Amino acid sequence: MSKVSYIDLLPAEALLYYDALKPQSRFIHSRVVMKKTFYSRMRIRGLTQKSLLPTIAAFWSALTTGQKAAWTTAGAEMGLNGWRLFVQDMCARIKNSFSGAATPVTLHQSWVGMLKITAPASELKIAQLHPSSYWVYRKVVGSKNMYEPVAVSEGFSLPLVLSLNYKAELETAGGTHEYKYGAVYFGEAIWGDDGLDADVAVFYAEVLHSYQGVDYLTTLEINLDLVSVWKNATATLSSVIGEVIGYNLYFHLDNVRGTLYIDNVKATHSGQNWVRDPFCNDIYQGFTKAFFQIPKHWAAVTLPDGAEFDSIYKDF
């Protein structure tokens, strides 16, 4: 077997090369394998029998023009057209044994994030870190299921706008306690103001900034209702003194029990949303092997027995 570490192809050769071959195990024992372009009738029959698209297409055809337009409106929230969101939603419904088709809404689509606390726990806190540079997990353009690690430099420019859609089914766990914001940046603990709260349900950002050699921590928070139907909430930070070093995002439920559902999470600055997994397709996802340098979408800060977070499909 010949071993090749590098090839340099002319444009005409590259077209023929990638028509017939494809990389496999690109990071560990990398190799090139033949791309399957012809399938037997038996194999094609097996593939079509496994596909959900014929069933989903029948549901789509039965929708009215107005219903299809509603799916298009909802899909725009995720950057999808109506058909693609419908396919995504129907696949999730079939996988979770729901019957019929869902009613599209703009406040949540398909999978949503779930933060749940049951006794004996009464607290749950998760974080998404946003230093000035880090790695993300991104689909390779033009491929069906190939991903690659990509280095990101997150240049920061105010204002910072936090936004999310949520539904809350929470209740107080009873009692009062001392509550303190806090974070660790570059190995150093930095704390915000103390307070005395009976219960806490909050989505917030902690922005670390420096002025004349002194580090400051400014908190931008969205206090969430304990009981609420699906709704949107936003908050804006327009200015801080000095230069911004970085920021972290947090969801914190304290002295409460129940479930918080989230979707369409945004932390917008410099003209774009920087939240990883903003549509909550897999908020618990971690990365290993060749993608080990990529931080988790959301990492547990406080996760006692009885507390959990994940992405779910629910027929609201």
C-alpha cells in the first residue's frame, strides 16, 4: 500500500479526484476511500424504505398554503425555509413517537433546551465561555456530514444585547439565602455584588473589562419569570469603562424547582450573534478526540443530584 502525505492537484485533476474519492478518519489514521456513486436496485430499495422523507412529504402535501407560509415564517428564525424546518420537526416527532404534525410558532422550533430541577436539588447553573479566541465545531461547506474545528477570534464591540425565548414552570423551593454573582477569568476569581434573594431564575452575561490597570466585572441580566408561557426577553449593555477582555454567559436557577425551557438564545455584539448552539439542538454536547479543544456548548457549573439540562423535543 502506498502512503501519501501530501498531494498537489491541478484543477482538472482535482475535479476527477474528488468525484471518485473522499477522505475518511481525517484526524486519526487518515486515509482516502472510494466514493460510492452507483447503488444496486436492492440497496436503493433498502435506503428508500429507511427514509422518512416519503412519509414527511405526504404530510407536507396535505398542508394548506397558509400552513406552509406559517412554517416558512417560523423557519426564518433559524435561517431555514419552511420545508427544511418541517422535515427537521417531523423527524423529531416521529423519533419521539408523536402523531400528526406540529403547529409552527416563531418563539420555539423543533428541539429546545431544558433545565430541570427536582428534589433534593434546588440549584442549577450552566455557563458558556466567550474568551477573545476559541475553537468551534462547523460543518464543511458542500459536504453531507463532515465537520471540522475552526478557530474563532471574537472581537468585542458594544452594545451587547442578550435575548432568549423561554417558557417557565418553576416554583420556589422555600427559604432565603445569600446570593452572589461570581466567575473565574484566567484563574482569578472575580465577584460581583452580594444580595439576598428568595429565588433566582436568571440568564445573564458577566463582562470582564479593564481600566487603568484595574479589572472590573459588569453584569447584564435578564430576570426570568418563575411561571410563564413562551415569551421573549431582552437586555442591553451599552457601555463599560475601559477595554473589554471577555465575557461569559450563564443560566442560573437557585432555590427553585421545576423546568425552564429555552430557545433562540442570543448574545449579539459586533453585528452578529455569538452564542454557540443558539437553537438548542444539543445544549449538552461535548467534544472529544480530534475536537477536544472545542469547549462544550454549555458546561455545568453547579449540577447536584436532581438537576439536569439537555435538549428535548416536546409537543407544547
